[in-house]
Amino acid sequence: MCKILFAGSILMMLVGPLMAQERATNPLTISGYAEAYYVYDFNKPLNNSRPNFVYSHNRDREVSINLALIKAAYNTDNVRANVALATGSYMHTNYAAEAAVLKNVYEANIGFKITKQHNLWIDAGIFSSHLGFESAIGKDNWTLTRSLAADNSPYYEAGAIVSYTSPSGKWFLRALLLNGWQRIQRVDGNTTPAFGHQIVYKPHDRLTINSGSFIGNDKADSVRQMRYFHNLYAVYQISSTLGITAGFDIGIEQKMKGSRDYHIWYTPVMLAKYAVSARFGLTARGEYYRDRQGVIISAADVPGGFNTFGYSLNADYAIFSNLIWRTEYRSLHGREPSFPNKSGKLSTRSPSIATAIAISF
């Protein structure tokens, strides 16, 4: 028995470091994320559904899962790939127009490095959007709910991307060939590609400046209306406890095929985040959204179009390093009645309280 134990010890001494090294260099990693939430909308809209311009955390007065995903990532010096499958109210709402087999594909892409000398890559597949500073994964955002800007611009995209990171790491550049405005599959009858760009500049660790765009048509060729959209934002960490994010989106779209006249929409947003302690943080947000002709947010029942100011106050508590509890009060105010209520009519205000718990692993 002693011989067996001694032999086993010798074997572990020889093999153990090799196993540890293999784990450290294993190019395949598995991760996951899940977020459960509850929203109380004081307007109590019918069918337990938030207004149609809210695409994330959009179930009212019920406990729901916004997003739950499992992801496999493969990374080497020259090849990378990601596959993530997901479910939740976010997926149900944002992927409603996609084919059934694609409704639960959060991410699926593969890429390779073009040259050994430069950090230059080509990737193709389904990705998170290159537009905006917010994503569907709640833990990566400063607030519990997404801004009007995030909810009404692409969360995801499909196509091919060429990207470059400078040796200093201060510049990150992307050129994108896309299937459309938040599309995995093109709209039926659409044969026109869409394009985009992204430029990220980080002069130092405390400041990030981002410019991104979309150019394309998201309708059938027979009614083609070109859309031009630009997203600009900056994130500045003033100190170890205080950070500010400011963004501005603007878009124009042809009024009709071949027209030289355009509809316009725009939205500024600003956030301030304060770390009270290592576990507890507060975030305030102010935002405005103007879409007079209803290009993005339908304004059929609103004479002056969608014209809304909003603010929110957010409190976060990190229960553990990978488990966070969040609570948010948010209020939207429309110049015209824009928000459905329990009577089936429209109100000028939309106050709500939300709470969520999110885990990553």
C-alpha cells in the first residue's frame, strides 16, 4: 500500500506541473451569465408588457429572466471563435424577426489573424453590436436597464469584420460588412449590403473615446430607404470612485426611395457613477430621445412624434465578486402622451422601479 502511495506521489510530482500548464494554456474556455429581474411599471400597461420601445427588461409585474447564456470561447495566437446560446425576455423580443433556428443564437463567429507582424484580424459570423457603450449583458453596464439609445439601436449584428489594434493599444479600428440593422438574415427582397466603422481611442487608462457608424438599407429593394447612423461616446474615469459616460446618437433615413429629403432622429445620454465602497455603487442617468417621424420609435398615435426626456437612479451591491444585486428607479416624460397605461390609453409619464440579480461564471 505504501508503495502504491509513493508511486502515486511520484507520478503527481511529474504529471502535476504538466496538467497545470495544460489548464493554463487551454485555448477553450466555458463561461455563463444569468440575470433575473422584476419591474413594476406604475402605468400598469396591459398584457404585462413594457412600451414597445423597451427591448430589454420589458416584462412588467412578473419575475422574469432577461438573459441567460452559456458561451464557449476558443482563443490562440492566430485563431479565435465564440459560440453562445441564450434565452430570456431579451432574446424573445430582440430576435423576434429571426428564423426559428437563430432565435437563441447570442453569438457565433470565427476569426483568424492575417499577419504575424500586426494585430490584424478577419472575423465572420454573429456578434454583439459595435454601436454604443451598453450591451445585453447587464453586469457590464452601469445601470440595470438600458438607455433609450441602446434599446433603439442594434444589440447584435451579422457579417464580416476586419479589425486592427495598434502596438500601443491606444487605437482600435474596425471596418464592417453587415447583413442589416440588427439582422442575422437580410429582409426578404433586400440585396444591398450594409457597412459600418468603429474607431476607439484610449490615450490613457482613464479615457475612452468611441466613434461608430451604420450605412445601409433595412427594407426590400423595391422600397429602399438609405439609413445613415452615427454613434459617439466617451467614458472618463475622473478618479478611482467617480466616472462619467456621455453619448450622442444621430441618424437620418430617406423619406422614400430615391428621395433627397430625410427624416432625422437623435438621442443624447449622460451617466455618472460613484463607488461608495468596494461593494456598493450609485449611478445617475439623464437621457433624451427625439424621433419626430417615427423612424425608429413608432409615433402613429403621437401627434408630435416621440419626444421624451428621462432620468434614473441606480444602486448596485456586489454580494460576491460574481453576484450583483441592482435596484433602479426610472422615470420617462413625454412632451405628448406616449406611454400605454392600464386603461389602454396613453400617459405623458412612465415611472418604474426595477430590481435584478445577476451572476457570471
